[in-house]
Amino acid sequence: STSSSTANDYFTKPFLSVDFGYSSTYVTPIVCGVPIAGGIRRLDIGGKLLTNYLKELVSYRQFNLLDDTHVMELARRNVC
């Protein structure tokens, strides 16, 4: 028999909810279906920072994409 996740796991198993935004990321611990307010964290890392970092990596190693944000934004969205 294999075990698989079910809707009931939401209420019985603890987990982290991670919400990636454009300029920030929120991490919320959830236990028994209830968010733990004291454990919620906001990180100033989001899609914009990751896109800019990817632009730098690719530009130094392959092509100069520092002015082509839309190209790296599309690549990041397709991969993430």
C-alpha cells in the first residue's frame, strides 16, 4: 500500500506555506490547519531579485542581458 497526501493531511500534519511575490516572500507555519501568527516571516527576497540575479549570472557567462529584463523574467517563470 502506498501513502498519498489527502485533504485530511491539511488538518493533521504541520507544514509551511511559502508565498513568493514580486518583491517579498512570506513564510507561514500551519499546524492542524491553523496558521501560527508568531512564526510568520517576511523576507525581502522576491521574483524581482531573482530575475536580476539571473540576468547578472547569464550576462557574465554567456550573453549580455542586463538590459533585457523581460527575457530573464520569462525564463525564471518557465523554470520556477
